[in-house]
Amino acid sequence: MSARTGRFILQGMILLAVLTWLAAVALAKPATQQTQDGAQSSAGQAGERGALGQRAQRAQGAQASPFAGPEDQKLAMWTGNWEETVRFAGDPADKPSGSGRWRAMPFYGLYVVINYELKGPEGLYHAHGVMAYEHETKTYHLWWFDDGANINEYTGAWKDETTLVFEQKRTSNGKVFRERITYMKPSDDEIHTKIEQAFGTEPFKLYLEGTAHRAAFLEGQGEGGQQRPGQRRRPPGGWQNQ
């Protein structure tokens, strides 16, 4: 099988995983039931929604691909529900100005699909991500799709047993832009994220640092939602204004 054919197959499987996951999310959101007096039964709906979401997640976890190997399975360490405190460059060390929440779900033992939302100084930001290992090139990939119509692809590798580093290089407004994302997991219940950015051959500069802890929150939270008037339509980062 050629490298080009293998890449097409990988991209097709990733797209299938994303569509299947979105379908599972949709099924986990039944219509709101009304009580006899017309009030919403939100507590019952939340319980039903959570049960459906858990069943969908268990079903996906059971469908392990025969092609999944140790390199793929290692990505499972990032899965779960997470709440995050975000410190942007310039924030005082003791006063982070951002907060996030995200859900990372395994698919077929090959991929991790991420739903992410961030509340920062510029408003709300929503995104979906897919982590995967490409067997032919022996390279990790991160695809990032956000509510500003941006699609970014990163390549990465493990720095050590608990640190995964992704980088991308692209052109923005005629300038070479580089970005590095470092995920580190010092314990089972904690993840540290660092995003660094640079133009051309300049050294990387810190954009943000995040510290996330495991959380239990309902289906529908931590997921991308519809933008409301006044919310920004671009991802966070200083490079978009250059």
C-alpha cells in the first residue's frame, strides 16, 4: 500500500470516528420533557442524558480495532472529563484569567476525540480535536477544528512517558507562523498544557498554560455550542492580529 493510499485511509477513518462521536452526542440529548403543569423536568432529563452518554461511550470503547497497537493505545491516557484553569501570557501567576472544560473520548482504540470550550478575556471559544497515530510514518497527529472556521494539523512525538509534544508550521498573512503544544500528565487526575507561538525563526514565546483536573459533569457540558451575538469567531492567540 502506498503512502498516499495509507494517508487517505487514515483520514477516512478519522472522519468516520468524528461523525460517529457527534452522532452519539446527538443521541445523548433527548428533547426536554414537560411535566403536567408545563414545567420542565430538568433533573430527569439530565439523568437520562447522562445514562445515554455513558452507554454510547461504553459502546465505542468496546469496538476496538484489530489494527490498534501500543502506540495507539497510549493516547488513552488523555481521555476523561476535565476542568481547566488557564493562565495567559501576562496574567499574574496567582490570577489566571481563563477557564476551560473538555471531554476526551477514545474511539476504536485508535483515536481520541476532544470536545473543548474555553472562557477567556476575549469571550468564549469552542473546538473539536482528534489525536491519532499514523502507522506508516510512525508519527502522532493532532487535528484541531474550531468555531472560527480554522483547521490546524500538528505532528508530534513523546518527549518522555508522560509528555506529548505537537508542533505545526504554517503561513499566516504572508508570515511563517509556528506553534507548539505540550501536554504533560504528572498524575492520573491532572494534565498540564502549554501553548507556545513564534513567527519565522524567532524563539517560541508563551501564549498560555493550563492545569486541568478530572471532573464529573453532565452530557452536553464541555461541548462546542452555537455562537451568540458578540462572541468572537476566531481562536485565541496573538498571531491572528498580525
